[in-house]
Amino acid sequence: MKVAKGAVLYLTEAPDGGYRLTPYSPDFERQMTLAETIMRKDRDILRALAK
């Protein structure tokens, strides 16, 4: 898992009914997924704003 002693781990429910132990924040993962969706959807607008 590439974690160091004292690292924070997150326990989440998996879609198959089991559990997952991960070294990342599920909330941050959701936020990044949403950001990627917005960036893909509004790519032309963001490109124009960046000029």
C-alpha cells in the first residue's frame, strides 16, 4: 500500500459488500472525480478563460 508508519488509512464499504482499506481520503477522491467531470464537460470554456 506504500504507507509509512503513522499514515492515516480509510476504511470504506466496497460495492461488492466487502470493505476496503486505502491510504487516501474517499472525500478527496469524490471531489477529484467531480472536478475531472467538470473539466471534461466545460473544456472549451476553461480553455477560453485560460487565454
